[in-house]
Amino acid sequence: MTKVDKNFYIKLGKFFLLKSFRIATLLFAICIISFLLIKNSPIDPIQAYIGADMLTVGPEQRERIAEYWGLNLPVMVQFWNWLSALLTGDLGTSMIYRSPVSEIISERFIHSLVLMIAAWLLSGIFGFAMGVIAAMKKDTWIDKIIVWYCYTLASTPTFWVGLLMLIIFAVWLGWFPIGLSVPVGSLAEDVSIADRLRHLILPAVTLSIVGVANVALHTRQKMIDVLASDYVLFAKARGERGFVLFWRHGLRNIALPAVTLQFAAFSELFGGAVLAEQVFSYPGLGQATVEAGLRGDVPLLLGLVIFSTIFIFAGNLIADLIYYVVDPRTREGWRI
Amino acid sequence: MISSLNISVEAGEILAVVGASGSGKSLLAHAILGILPSNAKVSGTIKFNGEILTSARQEALRGREIALVPQSVNYLDPLMRVGKQVRTSVKKGNEAKAQREVFERYRLKSDVDKMYPFQLSGGMARRTLLSTAMVSGARVIIADEPTPGLDPAVINEALNHFRDVADNGNAVMLITHDIESALKIADKIAVLYAGSTVEVAPANNFTGNGEKLRHPYSKGLWRALPQNEFIPIPGSQPHPSTLPSGCLFEPRCVKATLECTKAQPVMRELRNGIVRCIHAT
């Protein structure tokens, strides 16, 4: 192993150590805050658990359920009990689904993941291409159309686009199913991949056409900066132009920021998925979050908060790591 | 801003363009190559091989017939290895071979090939920039301040190389504020003041106390050098937005008369050079 390599791995080790510390403190803070918030919210866990049968439960029974769950203990003791269970990997049992929270999250996550990856790739690729075209053809009609489209979409709520897509493609044209992730009334083993894809298309497209705006506008601005740089001027002075210029200097200099931005956008993706899944009744994490919130399913809600924190943190971590490892200025910085 | 600028450079010749910062030297280089920003207003004509350089011809010729040596490391792509940036400048012949040879000539070690611009020292960056022009095989080389930050040995080598290039039938335009270095190799010196040429003189006129020079500004500039009398010209170059209506140098000129304030003098031939002054003899 050369000296350079060794230094690199030491630096990388420090990087991960720092990041582990960050996620630990972040998660702890998130746990305290969300626990206290829910504790002080009007959600009554007993009522949420019993539901409509509440009328038949007397005050004494209520008292005993509270005692059984430890609801009459001091708040910090309750928090401690929850946290120690959490540390052993026990996220509790969902009240509305009557099954372990970790199971629900992992099952829902698979559904959401397919949707989010599809939307993520689509918006990334199309957004990047649109941004590049707009910047290369700055101030022409094509640039104006792209920018107009982006501003319009960036100020459009996701659920509204979802409703519009449903009305046009599912109701009027009947090309796609109205909701869910599989056909209604069919057994799990009868569902084909084509069926799943058909159910995936509308929500994924909805998420992408909104996501495209952000990516395209960022890429366009970055590309405009690159095109105005001294090194592009010098490349032109050396006779480069058009596609060669873009390929040699443009792409090279905007690819890294674009990719990292795309990973850092996990939070927006998750936020968008919550709305899109609700509109399309798509049984993913987003829909579970809305259900848990509306029906006061405390364990599930807290589990989802923790999971989404980790998910978004992972996105940001990947973004940082890519910059750290791919950019020669940080990768080979210690050579000088 | 550049106005009233007339210069020419012939094959086999080195023209040094000197002037203080802000006199429009870099702008001139960019104008010749046609790489001014799109909001720049350009008028006048530039001829290459006797034909007018239209923007289409500029686009076709730059990097092939006309090459630029820019000012700083910022002109190198920060994410491309420098060896590759030199190789992509090669227009004919074996790219890798041409790059290796030029690196050897400028004493750039072979591992520089794999470096990124941020890893280069100031001197290495300038030598890399020089290399890009040298490998292009262009017949006109425009060097924009190619020497600052280099050690004397490398300066001499770079200058000698420009001389070689010129002696092989090419034209070199050396844009600099370093008159001393320019004099070592240049055939003609054009003096710029506030964006216009005030004098174009043979290099050997820059001698003694500047008696052989024509324009009061060139004389002043020459005398202001440390190795000469080291007397600065009082005042400063006018800002492009507040140019005098007459001779641009009139407010600072010891020879100024009422006539000088009326109109900007035209370039006239005088003693084997040209000058923009009505009093010059």
C-alpha cells in the first residue's frame, strides 16, 4: 500500500467515525423530540387501540390498560422504557395493523422503494438532460420553454398533479388502474410483474414530473456557471465547441454536483412519496405514515420517524461520500 | 474597453504589446480569437493572411492556426488531468508523443501528466499553459502574460521558445507588462494606453533615456522602469467611462497644448514606427 493510499483510508475512517457520531446524536434528538411531541399531542393511545369499542370500556378497565402499558409512569421513565426496547431492536406493535412495526416498515418500504427508485431515476435523468439543454441553448426558445415548465411544476403541489393524472389517464382514458399496487380481488401469487408495473407507472410519473423541475433548474444554473468559466473560454480558444466542449468540460464539471444533489434530494423524494401514495392509495411507507398519523398509531408513527431519518441521512451520507471519493480535489488533495 | 487600436504582426516576427493593467491587453487577445463575452460590442476589422477574420473563420482557425497562452491556472479544467488537456490541444500528429516532448522541453516531470491543475505550482501551471499552445502547431501564438511567477531560467526558456517559433515562420504576439523580458526577444513593441495604441516602435528604440521613442507616454513608461530613471508618470490612466475627448494621454502629458484637447490624433508614420501624437518628432 502506498503512502497516498494509507492516508486516504485514514481520512476515510475519520470521515465515517464523524458521520456515525452525527447519526447517533441526530437519532437521539429525533427520538426525544418526537416522543415528547406525541406525548403532548391529543392522541390517546388507549382510544386509538380500542377504537369504536371505547363506549363499552369503563373507567376502571381503562385504568388497568394504562397501568399495563405503563402510561401512568413519569414521562421520562416511559421514554426510557421505549428507548431501551428500541435499542434491542423492538419497535413495538402497530395498533392499526396488529403486527410488529419493523415488519410493516420493511414490507411497506419494498413497495415504496420501487416507486421511489423509479421516480428518482426518471427525474434525475430527464431533469439533468433538460437542465443541460436549457443551459447550452440559453435564452433561446427551447431554454424558455424548459424554464417555464420548471417554474410551473416547481410551484405545483404533488397531490394536485396526482389527481390530474388520475382524472386524465385512469378515469378518462382508462389506460391505468385507479389505485393500489396490485389488481383488486386477485391472490398474491396470481399478480404478475406486468400488473405491478401498470400500478406503478402513474404514481412514479407523478413523482418524477414534479421532481424534474428541481433537478433541471439546478443543473441549468450550474452548467451556465461552467460555461462562463475561464477554462471553457480557453477550451473555445483551442477550437472546441458544441458537443465536444460539453463532453470534455461541461459534463465533467456538472456531473458530480448533479449526482450529489440527487442523493441529497432523498428527503424531497420521501415527502413527495407520502402525498403521491395517498392520492393513488399505493400501499407504501408514505401511506402508512398518513394512516399512522390520522389514526393515532403511536408505535408505527415513531418507527416511521426513525426510519425516515435514517433513510434521508443515508442519502446525504452517500452524497458526501461521492464528493469525497470521486472529486480529485479532495481525493488527491494531500499530495501537494 | 479598447478603441482606436491598430497593430499588425507578421510571420517570423514577435510583437510585444505592453501597457499598464487595465489598458486592454487581455481584451485584445480575446477579440482576436473571437471569444469575447456575448454582450461585448465589437467593431473594426482583424485580418489574417490578408483576409478579414469573420467570426466563422475565427471559430475555424482558433486552436489550429491561432493559439492562446492564457494568464492563469483558472484556464485549465479543474477536473481534467493536465496531460490530457495538453493532448487534446494537439491538432495533427501523435498526441501522446507531442505532449511528452513538450513536457520534457519545459522540464515538467512525467508524473505531471497525471496531475490535476490544483496540484500544480504557479510555474508548472504556466508551463502547462505554454505547452498547450506549443503542441497545437498554430502559426500565430498569442501569449497573454506568459511569464509572471516563473523562475528566470524558465522565463528565458519560454522566451527563447517563442523566438524559435517566430524564427520558424510563425507570428507571436506577446502581451505583457514586463517590457524588460519582452525586449529580449521582440522585434516590435506596441504600447497601449487606455485601450488604444499610442506607438509601435522597433524594439531597439527602447534604449538610453528613451530618446529614440516617439510618444510621450512610451518615453515616460520607459523612464519609469527601475533600471532606468525610476520616475513615475504623474496621474493615472483614465477610466473607460471618463475618457478625454482629445488625445487620451493629454491630461498627463508634459507636451500637451490646447490643440491636443480637440481631437484624438490619428496614427502616423514616423522614423520607421508609428505614433499617435501631433507633437512627436
